[in-house]
Amino acid sequence: MNKIIFGFFAVFLYFAVGQSLECYDCKLGLGSLCYTTKKTCDAGQQCFSGLGTAVGFVDIKMKGCLEVSKCNKTEQETLFSNSSAKIYQITKTCCSTDLCNSALGHFSAVSMAFTTITSVFMVKFLI
């Protein structure tokens, strides 16, 4: 009976780690400065990196979680809904692995490999 419980735990661990997507989050960065934190995305979201310009010449960037339907699109924001004055334009590009929205974010393969190896050893030990 214990082997069955541990087996289910190993399978649950594998899928639990694989299902939650972790991304870097930055509300608004100017130039190369962007204060980031880690954030877990909701279902139906992917990580995104946004690059654009504000008031025509200031480089801005954003990072975070975004609904898949809004990925890989350019959006323009205005000050007022009836105004033609563009505040910023940003293109949001999405990716679907952990921490992929940063140059430093190639940790998902390592974490998934570790989880897979741990699960295999647990199942091997129990059988």
C-alpha cells in the first residue's frame, strides 16, 4: 500500500512542477533598467517580454504573464480614450517555459530534469 501512495506522490510531483509556469515580472522598465520579481502565471497564460517606445523616443520594457490570445502583438496606449496622442507602443513576445522571458532564464530544463530523475528513482525504489 505504501508503494502505491509513494508512486502517486512521485507522479503528482512531476506534473505539479510541470504545470505551473514561472515568469519574470516587471511592470515598467526604462532603457536597460527593469526591476524584476518572479511570478507564477495562471492557466492559459504564458511569459512575455515587451519592448517598445514611449512618447516616441524613450525605450521601455515590460515582463510578466499574458493571456495567449494577446501574445505576439503590438499595442498602442493613449492618455485618454478619445485622444489621438500616443503615450507608448509596445510589442509583447511570448514564450512557454519557466523564466524564459529573460536572457538568464534557462532554468526550466534543469528543474524538469531534476524532477524527472527524482520521480524515476522514487518509482524504481518502490517497485
